[in-house]
Amino acid sequence: MEKEIEKALQVLRSHEPIVIPTETVYGLAAPIFDEVAVRKIFSIKQRPEDNPLIAHIGKLSQVHQIAVDIPQEFYTLAEAFFPGPLTIVLKKHPSVPLVSSGGLNTIAVRMPCHPITLEVLKRVGEPLVAPSANISGRPSPTCVEHVLEDLNGKVSCIIDGGPCVYGLESTVLSLVEDIPTLLRPGEISQEVLSARLGKQVAVGAKGEFMSPGMRYKHYAPSARIILFESLDEIRKRMETEGVSKKWLLMKNPKNFPMQTFALLRSNLYSLFRRADQSNCDEIWIYVDPEMKKDHTMMNRVLKATDL
Ligand code: TXA
Ligand code: MG
């Protein structure tokens, strides 16, 4: 582990991004004040420049390097959920380059929960900005094999930290306005955040998730995704269309005469990638009443569905 960390630090010193494991998904990381390396993140990922990055910190005191006017609520949530799958948007410190914040005067901050990455973050001495380590629009990588599928040959240091525990991206909460606002749903829910803060957390304007990155098509495999709310509908379509090159994903697999896989939050992206590798044309997802209530899962599935 020591050798890997040394290599990572050396690559960062040469203004090159590295790939870091986290508990959510893998990230493509560069020091927040290193504009040269941060620009490389955007070009490697083919990411739109106005889609801001998340700053990853290794200890709480690092937040002062990148944010100002930090409200008490930040510390309340940090105490409860850091390190962990929660990102908090704050007012940006003027010294943070605009390239790192996608041109915004706010900055998203999170402390990831992975021992190797935390050690790298502590030693770098400044936060690392990191989007997910995939080509933009592809499903986020939840293990090192996924990272290699997208970025092999494009980065000189990929830290293998094993499979990601959660497999979906962090919750994004803004504390910039008076009312705390959920911008992207994730493992830490609106209810849990509201309970911890002792006040209601809002969900964007008009109940929509407002993170700038939510505007883009995301997390999508090449196969077409079709959602079903009834098993009868699935049976009918199987009969009329046949099941060749089609996969069915459902929470509790039933005995259907087609390729069926058990769907969890933690394996959604990996199933998307496997479907593409198997030259699957269509992914059918059975949205049962329980899944329909899972805002995080539904958010990612719908993002992969609409164009
Ligand atoms: O779990 C995660 O958050 C992973 C790991 C690597 O930490 N990172 C991740 O990064 O998912 P990315 O770039 O794929 O998604 C970042 C999301 C985007 O929707 C972006 O728009 C939003 O966070 N975001 C970043 N900075 C923001 C800001 N200042 N204001 C509002 N939204 C922001
Ligand atoms: Mg991403």
C-alpha cells in the first residue's frame, strides 16, 4: 500500500490525474489548485466544462482552504456522516480556480470513506477534485476493471481499492441557500438529513434535482433501457417480440424464460456494463412498488433512460 501511495503522490506532483477508489464509485482526481491537472480531467473524461467537480478532503480542517462562510449545519452533517457518501455544496473560497468549480462561485465538498484514498488525501496537503472515473455519459465505475474499460492508457496511476461498497454516487446537498436543498439523491436520504439537521431538507425547485450534472444524460449503457411496472406487460412483450439479446433486471428474480438478473443498488452499473459487453440490445427493468420508492435507484435508472 505504501508503494502505491508514493507512486500516486509522484504522479500528482507531475501534474497528472490519478484514479482513486471511494466507497461510492471510483474517481479521477487532481489537486484542486493545480489548473493544469484539473483541465486534464475534463479532457480525459470528455466532460462538459460547466459541469463542476467535487472536492475530496482527507481531514475536516482542509475545508477552510476551499470554502468560506461555512454554516454550522456543515459541521453537524460532517460529524454525523464524514467520511461517507455525502457531498455538501458551500460558498467557494476565492482562491479556488474556476476550472475546478465549473465556473460556479460554490464548491462541493466530501470526505470519502476509503483507507487508501484518505491516506493519499492527507498527504497531498490540498483537496483533490474528482468526478467519477468514466468517460462522460457512461455508467460510473464501481471496480477497477470498469475504470480500465474507459480509461486504460489515459492515466498513469490507477489505485485498485477493490469493489465499491455502495456502487452509486454520493448524495449532493447544498447549504448555500437558506433552506438546505438536495441536488442529487444518494445513500444518505432526504429524511435522514432532515432528521439530523432538525429541519426539512428541500428537493430542488419544483421537486427536481438541480445539480448541474443532472442536466446531462448519464450512467447509460449502449443498450436501450425499457421500464416495466407490471409483470404481465413483461410477459406480453416477451411473447410478441421474443427475448433474444434482451436482459431482464428485477429486485427479486422470478422464473422468466429470459436472461434475468437480480438488481441491487450496488450492481446496477456493473450490470449495465456487462449487458453492453454481451451485446445485449435491450435492458428491461421491472420497477416493482418497492423500487419505485427508492429515489436514488429511480434517479439513476431514469437518467440512463431519457435522452
Ligand atoms: O460519489 C461521488 O460523488 C463520486 C466520487 C468519485 O466521489 N463523484 C461523482 O462526481 O459522482 P461527478 O462529477 O460524477 O458528479 C458530481 C455531481 C454532479 O452532478 C455535479 O453537477 C455536482 O456533483 N456538483 C459538483 N459541484 C457542484 C456545485 N458547486 N454545485 C452544485 N452541484 C455540484
Ligand atoms: Mg459522474
